[in-house]
Amino acid sequence: MIYYNPKLWFSFIFRVNKADTLSKLFPLILSVAVYAGIITFLLLDVWHVPETSILKKVIFIHQTIGFVFSLLLAFRINSAYDRWWEGRKIWGSLTNNSRNLAIKLKHLVDDESAAFFNYAIPLYARVLKNFLRGVYEPEEQAYIAIDPNKHVPNQVASAIIKEVYRLNKTGQINSEQLVSITAEITSFTDICGACERIKNTPIPYSYSVFIKKFIFTYIVTLPFTWAFELKYFIMPIIGFILFVFASIELIAEEIEDPFGIDANDLPIDNICVNIKKHVGEIFAG
């Protein structure tokens, strides 16, 4: 995730980073600009189509669907941002619940069990991060034996609850205290399920394909209406329109899966580091 000062908006105009869509779209923009130049050349210099041609009337179709098109793109980016923001709230809950669980357990368990929870609680955040990214990074398995071929977050959550139940049986944690920490423990699995729901339920395929076809059709038909008035100036204009429309779709595609490593994805690496740091401070305090 890119951190920035939103008040320095003027500097954004001249700043280029890997999150910019221009570099990704430049070959397509160039191709469309050349295409618009070819259409203009054919209409005006080869076929000599008069300005009174029926083709010029097609502009009214673009004006009619333009408003609907803008609503469609607005809904697309808003739905993607909702998924991004929901993911951020979920990981915020994981941070808070990890702290709360550590605070409660610190005053209930002995040093040996405290060392286990100091290891296991931050471990859950890390394995969940890797699980959502479809990778497995081997961890020190001093307390928990992990099978990478199975659901890793479930294994860590199971180990945590197993240790809590053991402490309950040995009398270190009584029934009332067990009830007080149950909510934080079960929330780990709830959080994992919420993240999986976002990860495994993308925007419907037909909807995504329709938007791309809509953008393509809208752009490739513009030269037939604007060539008579703009002449060859249509080339940079068509390229700019494509840049705007396609950028919205690219940004939406990037943020609708917020758990990856793209520039605009959630900073879950930093969140995991903070969870480990804060839990360590709690048990060391």
C-alpha cells in the first residue's frame, strides 16, 4: 500500500509510481490512437464522406448512453472499494482481538503458556496473510506443528484453543475466565471466513466482461462521429478517453482483491508486524 499526504494533491500530477495505470495502458492507448487516425484518414481523405453523412448522427447515441455508462463505472469502482474497505475493517478487528486476547491471557497464565501465546497469536495473522495470498512461508514450529497441505489458519486457531482448554482443565483458567476469552478466540475463525468470502467471491464474470466490452465498443465507435469535427486531433482525445475509462476498470480490478501485494492493496504485512510487536509488548510488560 502507498502512504501519502492527501493535502499535497498538486504534486500527484507530476509524480509517477508503479500504481499508475498509464504505463499499463500505454500500448493500448497508442493502438487506439493509431486506429482513430486510420478511421479519420479513410473517412475524410479516401472515401471523402461528407459531414452531412448519417455517421455524424451516431454521436447522439454516444450522448444517450454516456450518462448510463458513467453510472455503470461509478457502481463498478464503488463496489470494488466496498470490498477493499471491508477487508480493512476485518483486519482491524484481527488487530484489536489479538491485543485483547493477549491482555487477558497475560494475567491468567504462567510464563511457559505466555511464551506459547506470544508466539501463536501473531502467528495466526501471518499464516492468514499467506493463506489469502495462496503461498506458504515456513515458520518456526517450536510450539505448533503445521501441515502446509491443510488449512493452515485453522491449525493455528485449533492449537490456541487446545492450549486454552488444557489450561482450563489444569485449573489455571476457570470457567468464568474461559468465557471471557472465548469471543476473541472464536473471532479468529470468523475473521478468516470473512476474508475468504471476499477472496473467493469476485465480481460476477458476466458483469466484468460486459464492462470491458462496453468500454471497447464505446471507444472504437467514437472516431466515426468525431472525425468530421476534430479531424486528426481525435487521436490524442480518443487515447485520453480510453485512459480515463480503462483506468477506472483497472483500479477496480486491483482493489476488489485487497489481500495481495499490489500497490493499492491493504498493508497487511505492516499489520502483521504491528500485531507481533504489540502482543510482544503486552506479554513482556
